[in-house]
Amino acid sequence: MNNLYLTNSLTRKKEIFRPINPNKISLYACGPTVYDKPHVGNARALVIFDLLFRILKEIYGKNKVVYVRNITDIDDKIIEASKKRGIEIAELTNEITKEFHLNCNSLFCMKPTIEPKATDHVNEMISMIDNLIKLNAAYEKNGHVYFSVSSFKSYGKLSNKKINELKIGARVEVSGLKKDPLDFVLWKPSLKDEPGWNSPWGRGRPGWHLECSVMSEKYLGKQFDIHGGGLDLIFPHHENEIAQSCVNNKTEKLANYWIHNGFVTFNKEKMSKSLGNISTISDAEKKYSGQVVRLALLSSHYKQPLDWSDELLKTQSKVIDKWYSIYTTDCSEKLPDCFKDLLDDLNTPLYISKLHDLFNQSQDGNKDKIREFNRACRLVGLFHQTKIERDKFKKNKIKISEKEILSKIKEREKAKKSGNYNLADKIRNELGEEGIEIKDIKDKTSWNYK
């Protein structure tokens, strides 16, 4: 098997992946902050790192990859959202976590090996903060504990910025308690009506960056293979993770490879809850199904922006429908030749073009090509519905009844016989808008769900 190449954000180069231990591949990806329904921007990271998980399992063996994806269930956004909705934090986080897991299932994302929750690891976070203070890398002020950025000489290496060039503001908290504006919070006090834990610095809660450092170390060690997340997490989140972890553990690196996916945009503008231009995963799945959403998310290279639109989903839905015409459970056992394209920095656009080629080569009924095509689809998380399940999903989203469909087809046949082809075309278009495709074969008309 060929080598796996990945673009490493730390070096800004495409590199051969060389694991620390080939018998225990370690992958950590930042999971959701469970304060609101996940949107398709969140889904992109979810699908990309699921794909990487699948590839690593194919290369090294299904039991030799440890994939950790956390749940952030304590955060200022969560507190704010629970107050806004007038519900308890636990009710909110349970609701959104359940929604997230439903999205994972419908997108056919494999369960991570471990899915730790931040609130289950607060004691370890307190211990790490205590150690950083002892190392003179952190300091306490009025119940707040801050990490001293000056204690880590390589700060800014991931984001490729010099300390004096880093901007304070939108993503860096402004506080008069800090010794340096870039210092970031490890612990903050909690108000009486906010969740909090007892600590040497008073009742409070951990900072966001600290959570991932503690959970990745607990399950993967002080240094591990791959850390992943969205492009927006490079600074300050991942930069801060590296700083506090390396100082605490006396290591030069946290992860050897840093993988970041590009943004999902809407009309060329980043999709985000703050801008109000989001499409939730659930809404997209209800209309088009999870695997259509998955194919759409894989249609562009993970490092490039992906502009989200109804047209994109319609196109991918037609592709999935076409491919299902040769669906089979009898898959090839060997890896398809196009697997090598995924080894080249997860080149999904090229891989998908090879799927189209395989589909075309299967049109003469070549069973080997059909089996290879089905194996290739499953490799990237497609064809997880049987053809019957896929057809049932399509039927359930159609609002027009079968009786109405047959009535319109009959009306169209009469129009054709009388030479009223404008009316016949109009009826065809109306049925098409309802998700019904009709075909004329000699003197008979057949129909199916699009």
C-alpha cells in the first residue's frame, strides 16, 4: 500500500504520515460545543475526520486506531443559551448532544473510540492548572488563573504569527487582570447561578482551551499523531492548546500533524451562528438525506472553502440516485484502485471522479466493476442505506399522493393525444417539482421518485 500524505498546518507542507506507534495510531478532533443545533459547517469537520479515521483503519487495522472526539459541555455560550431559553444547562446540553449524535448517525459517521465530556474531567484540569502555576507558567488574579504566553517561546508557530503581530480583540479576551494582553484564561470564577467546581482559586470553571489539552493527554498521551479541527480553531484555540500542553508536559510538540478543514460558506461568506446564515444538519438531512449531505461535503477538497447551496444538494442527490441503480450488498473484498487518491491528502474530488468512471464502466453489467464500485462507495461512508431504505426515504418526502400522480399522468396522456404538448410539458414539470420523474417508453408512461 502507498504512503499516506497529509498537509500539516504546523509545517505548512504536505508530508508522509509516520506514526509514533504503528500499533496505536492516535487521532484527536475537536468536537461540538453543545449549545445549539449543529450546522453544516460543523458537519464538514465531522465528516472529514470520520473519513480520515476510516482511511487509517484501512491502512493500519481496525483495532489499531484510537480516535478521540470530545464534547464541550461547559462554556460561556452554553450558559448564555440556557439563560436565553430559560432551561437548565443539563437539559440543554443533553438535548443538543442527542441531536448531534442523531446527525452523526444519519451522516454515517463511525463512533469515535472515545468521546469524553469536559465536565467529567474537571479534576484533571484543576491538577494541570496547579502544575502550570508551580512551573511559573500561570498566575492567579482575583479568582482568575491565566496562562503566561511568554513562558512558551514557540507561541505563534502553528498560526505562523509573531507574538507582536497577534491581534487582541474578537478571539482574545480583553481583561485588566492580565499581565500580558495575549495571556489566556485557564480558570474563571462562576456566579451563583452558573455551574462551578471548587478549586484552590475559588469556585469556578475551566477555560475552553484547557479542556482539550487535558482530554487529549488522558486518552492519547503527552504527544500523539494527529490533531484536527476547523480552520477557525488554529488561533487561538489550537495555538493555546500547544502552549499549555508543551509547557506542562515539558515536550516540544503536542501533536506531530495538525489537520484543518476549510470553511463552509453561504454566498461566499463563512457560515456561522453569529452571522445567522446557517443551515442545520437536521434541516438539510430531512430534505435530502444524510448521505446526500455527506457526498456534498466530500465534493470539494477538505482544505478548500465549500460554498453551500440548494443547487449543490440537488446535484448530489441526482448523483446518489443514479449510483443506487447498481447498488448491491455483494462488495469486492479488495480495496479499489482509486483508494490511492485518498492517500494523497484525502483527495475526495479526484476519488469521486473515479467513482463516476467506475459507475460508467459498470453499465454493461460487469459484475466485478459493480462490486468494486460498491466497495468504493462504502469506503467513504456512502451506500449505508439499502436501496429499499433509500426509496422509502424518497417516497416519504414526497407530498403528492400516488393517486394524484396517476391522475396527472392520465391528464398528460390525454393532452399528448390531442396535440396539446404545452400542457403535457407543463404537467411533466409540475411533477418534477414534486420530486416525481416520468419516462415515456413507446405508448406507455412510467414514473419514479427522483
